[in-house]
Amino acid sequence: MAHKTILAGLTMALVSGLAAAAQQPDLLACRGPFSRSANEAAVIAAFGAANVTRAAIAVGEGMTEPGTIVFAKDQKRRIDILWHDSARRSRPATISVAPGSTWRIEVPDAEPPIRQGISLAQVEAANGRPFEILGFGWDRGGHAGDWKGGRLAKPDGGCEFSLRFEPEPGFLAMDAISGDRPFSSADARIRAVKP
């Protein structure tokens, strides 16, 4: 399962801007208000000023950065945006969706669609090959962003794409797959925790 800079087992962090398509409001893609050159004004134009707020967004280890939140009070639709230029609130650096999110991620030719709760095996199938996941049990635990040349390495619009996986609740034998080190998604120890 996937979880926000973890989703219900999948954390979906969308790096360098993934956008909301006007025709499909539950679809994030690297264009429009989340293109690499977008700014907060474009986000407000797309979602309405009442749905866009400025806030300090947690970035790990107790630290925050100034950012923009879309649908702050709706966990199923919430989008957190950090900016390359935080003073001007321009050029998305990271776009993240919250746990429980209903957003799907547009990645051309990736099947099944990337969404919260998708299994490790489904993400591997969408990528077309095994990829790399960092060990669990720390701030970046379960992070996947090295797609080893697969389909998820090249979303349209020049964005980068990453996910965060969570192990199945209650799994006890975590020592072998914990810590700041990479594992293949094909590793039997990673698959055993059903991320």
C-alpha cells in the first residue's frame, strides 16, 4: 500500500510540480497550475482563492517551510505545495497529497493508474520494471524515486515523481529492511511487508 510524503501505504510526493487537470479534478499532472513554471496565482486561478491558503508545511525532523495548501480542510483533496522560490511562491518544488487522498497521478503509459493504496507489485507493473525503495523506520523511510529507467522516471512536463510506501500494519520483522539504505522492489524482504 502507498501513503503522505506518505499515502495509505503509499505516500505520494510529487516533485517539481504535478498538476490538476481541469477535465478530471481528481487527476494530478505536470501541467497547468502545477507545471514546472507555475506560481501561486495559477493555483488560485485553478482552485479559487477560498480553497488556497498559505501555511508552514512540515518537511521532516520537526522543520517546516513556507508553502501553499489547496483544500486545507479536506484530507481527501488536500495538496501541499513547496516552492523553489518561496518568497514569490513560484516554480513548484514538491507537491504532496495527504493520506487518504483521492487524487490519481497521471503518468503516461502507466497501468494501473497511480493512486493511494496501490500495491508495490502494481507500482512495479506501472513502471515496467523493479525500482528502488529506501529502508523503513526513518523520516524518508519507504521513499521510492529511483525508477531505474522505467516509465515512472519520465512523467510528461519535465517533472519528477516519487512515492512513499508504508509496511503492512503490525509487521514485526522490520530490522532487515530498515534504515537509510536502498532495496529493490523485487527484494523478497520488501515484498514480505506488503507495502
